[in-house]
Amino acid sequence: MKNEIKIFSPATVANLACGFDVLGCCLDNIGDEMIIRKTDKKGIHITKIEGFDLPFEAELNVAGVSALAMYEATKPDCGFEIEIYKNIKPGSGIGSSAASAVGSVFGMNVLLGNPYNKTELTQFAIKGEALASKCEHADNLAPAIFGGFTLVKSISPLEILEIPSPEDLYATIIHPQIEIKTSESRAMLPKEVPLQDAITQWSNLGSLIHGLHTSDYNLIKKSLHDVIVEPHRSKLIPHYNEVKKAVLQNGALGAGISGSGPSIFALSKGLENAKNVKEAMSKVYSETEIKFEIHVSKINTEGIKIL
Ligand code: HSE
């Protein structure tokens, strides 16, 4: 059995407008790389972090906390070293903490001979994600582990549904280079919602899921609306309304806040539309002082993988 593996842990888009805390999808060309190594020395040791300034102490590091959860449950006769090559900026809204949280447990699981299934891995990773967002949710973790679109049916007990990805669906994501902490962006949300808004939201989520199952792009387009979270969080994102208007005028099916922001996602049918959406996003932000990155990605149906 191998003693070391290198993995790619992908970025993800959570919420997808109407699916706050339950729906997410996996991206294919942006993610972190991690090396996980089995050692004689017991315990979890983070030995290298490149890309961003993050804590080396396992108990203070998202990848370390999920690794410790699995380690304590498994009690293996070895330890693990973790190297993190972080490409996803923390606080970007595209699942930076989730990529770290799933990377360590996925790698350890492979090195231990795969004792855990994907849902069990997600369960361990929730502990790491909770360190970053101060709350247990799995809508970035599940798509990173399962790939494609996932719906978190329940957190306790954890139940994850895999939703089909229409063949021609692409995501375009603009990441303004400002940081929004998930914990802060969660704290500003109302504790209660008006019944009429809840009705609109669950109608949209139900029809989005149906649209994904039937590859009905028009239904996907009609469903990508968020009447509950977006009105609050969009205030944190500079030029949000301009970006949204521009992408809808340039071929996007719909758009919204990616996770807790500041990234903004759009879904499009076909690569050409997704690239036009990239141009439209770029045009809006080029006229500002704010630096940004844009990713165009097919939906990644594979999820986290060994390199
Ligand atoms: N569902 C989460 C949120 C995703 O929007 O707060 C970000 O971690």
C-alpha cells in the first residue's frame, strides 16, 4: 500500500441562488493540491503550507481539524503529515475551507485502504468546515467529495443526494480580490423569513432540481433566483447588481452569490455563452480599482481526485 499521495481538491459553488446551505456544485480547473503522507510518528502534523498564511497547528487548521476527527475515530497505528498547496484564497466564496477540509480526510482514507465511504468522509470534513464558518454545513464539502451537483438532504443524520449535471452546463465565476468571512456573512442573515419568500424559494429550488434532472435549461434559467439571502449579502459585494445585469444580458441562464461571497457565479448553456459571460464580468470590474480573477469551468462530475 502507498505511503504518500498527492491530491487535487476542487473549488465549489455553494447555495446556487435558491439552495442556501443545501445545494452546491463542483468546479474543474481551480482547486488546492495536497500531499498526505503516512508516518511512524503518531498524530496529525501539518508540515508545509504554500499560497496563504494559515496556521500549522492541526487544531487551528481546517484540514487539521477534519484530519483529527477522522484520526480520533479510526485510531490507526500510524500518523499523517499534510502538505497544503493552497490555490483557493480563503474567504473567496468558492469553497476554500471545504477544499482543505476534504483534502486531508480523502487522502488519509486512501492511505488507510478506503475504510470510509463518501458520506462518512463528508461527516469528518464538516468538523473542519465548522472551524472556518462557526457552523456545521456541507454544501461545499459534498460537491468537492462527490463531484457534480449535490443536495444535502439532512445534516443530522448526514444524507447527501447526487443530482445529475446537464452535459452542456458551464459556470463562470468572478472573484473580486476582497475577503468576506463566512462567519460574518452568516451572522448578517435574518433568523426568520416571511412565508411568501419561503414559498418562492422552495418552489425555485424544487424546479431547479427538476431542471438539472431533465437538462431543461429554460427551467434552470427560471429557477436561479434567491429572494432570501441575496438581498442581504449582495450589499457586501461591490458592483454586484451591475455584474448580475451584465451577465444576464450576455447569455447567462442565471447568476448569484457564490457561497458566502464575494465571488459571483453565473451558469450558462455552452462554453461560448460562458466565455461571453466572462467578458461581461470583466468589463464591469475593469472599470473599478478592485483586482479580480475569473474562472470558466465545466461542472466537474469527478470531484476530488488523486494526481
Ligand atoms: N452555505 C454557506 C453559506 C456556504 O452561504 O454561508 C459558505 O460556506
